Amino acid sequence: RKSDRDMLDTSEDVFRFLISLASFAPKDNTSFVRMKSPKFERELKNFIPPIQAALSLSPGALGQSANADVFPSFVPRMRAFNTQLRIMQSKAKPKKISFFAVSSTVAQRDTLSIKANPISEDVGELHFLAKQEAKGDLRKDSRVQDLNNVINRIFASRKGSSGPKSRRRRLRLRLRTFSVVCLTEDCGILEWVPNTESLRSVITETYNPQFHPNSVHRRGSRITNFSDNELRGAFLKCQDVYLKRGDLDLATKKFDELILKQYLPVMYWWFIQNFSSPHSWFEARTNFTLSNAVWSAVGHIIGLGDRHSENLLVDTNSGECVHVDFDCIFDKGLLLPR
């Protein structure tokens, strides 16, 4: 049918457009770029945004009539692209793109504005990261997310638990996941994880008010300063003890003396300063602890590396830890040059 052919042609055009965004290389270090509003044969309201909530079909939906909407009704539909692109300042220069979204009910209307600006029917914007990997492979990220979803189903399953009060169900263990859609071997779009900051940013902005304003131990920015030669030198000394002598106990002792006692932790103050009530403080710390424990276990099993402070995110609303960038798996990090 012509309608089906138009839909397939539009799908191909959308793919090509997203690939062009991912591979776009700005000429300077600008942070924002205005693009032309794309036009397609079929309206974007016919497409489901590639968010995690839309990756599961409604139970039994495939057995319904051919016209039934098999996707969850709470999943919004795309209406138009936001023409403003944000260029992230990391090495790969990924682009933060946005869609204006409407509810599934509004999307069924015959007439709906496709203008690239907010309208009253919008339910908000959906954000994604269009990325082209120079050396990595986004297909690894996609498969790791599939594994994480399986693990979450195991955590949520009642099998092996003694009831709603069992320890596993009481701990509410889970991995925070997001969608990764591969467009080509090196290009893809990743669902933007809202309300998160990198662990480095969290520590950088945190301070210990119990220290004098001029004390070197007051601000977390001292810990996250990558250009601190003293900090880097101390770390390399600890590393050399293990790599050259093979003495893990001595390396641990050196790490405690040269780093832990000289660069005091401040992140516990971040919880105090951002979660004012005792209940929210306790919940945030618990969420951070449990999510870190689950990620550590899963990361160990799959040999996950490259866990620097920019690849660890913290949800600023809940305290939950979120990991990103899964190119370095299966102990690949052990083979990288120092």
C-alpha cells in the first residue's frame, strides 16, 4: 500500500537525518547551533520516540486487531524537532537533540501543528544524544542495556523470594537503564537521562563547611582537578607499587597515606546540602549505596572498565547512581596502554 511505502520512506529519511546530526562536526567550539526544521513525507506523530518506556509492547497487544496501538498509551508521540542543537564539549562532540512531544490521544488528531516551537498541546520535550563513535561501538552499549533489563526483571521477579517482605524485594535493587538505538556501526542516539550530573561535577561543587574557607580540605574541586600534578604523582606511585612489585597490600597502604589522608572525602556533605529532611537524606544515601552495589557486582561480572568520574552519573533528585559508556567491557581495560 502507498501509505505503508510512505511510512517506510519517511523512516529512512528520519534515519538519514539523525545520522547527519550525529556526524555533524562544528567548525568551532560553539555550544549551540540552530538547524533548519526538517520536513518528511509523513508526520512525526506516526512515530514512537525511542525511549526506554516504549521498548516494551503491551501484553497481548499483538493478538488484537491490526489497527490497535501496541505501544503503551502513556508513551508520548513525536510532533516536531526542536531546531536548537546543543553541542556537548566532550571529545566526540555529541549533540543533544530534542523532540516536542504530544500525548497518544492528541497524536490521533487529523490536524496537528508541525511547527518547531512549543504549542499548548505539548506534554513537554524528549531529549536524546546523537553520537558518532570514532573508535567505540554503540552496539556494545545497546547489548549491555539489554542485559541490564534482564537483570532488572530478575530483581523484580517473585521467584526465589519468600514474599513481599523478603530481603531482595525490600532492598528494591535495580539498574537504571536508558535506550540506545544504533543507526549505523558508529552512529546512534541515546536517551538523555534527566536530572543527572557527573560524579565529578557533584564532587567539584561540594564543600565541607566545617573547614576554614582557606583550608585545602574545604572544597571538592581539589579532588577533581585533573591538572593537579601532586595528586597524579601520588596516584602513579601507588600504581607502580602494584604493577612493578605486585604487592597489593603495600599499594593499598600507600594509597591510604598519599591520597585518602591528603584528599579528604566531601561527598557525604552533598547529601546533607541537597536533601534537607532526615527522610529524604536517608533515602538518597540508601539509593546511592544500593545502586552502587548493584553496578559494582554487574560491572565485575561483565568486566566493565573506563569507570572514571565522567562516566558515573548521580540522579540529583533521588541519589541513584547511573553508569554510561559501555565500550570497555570483557576486561578490555586491562589491555589498554597505561
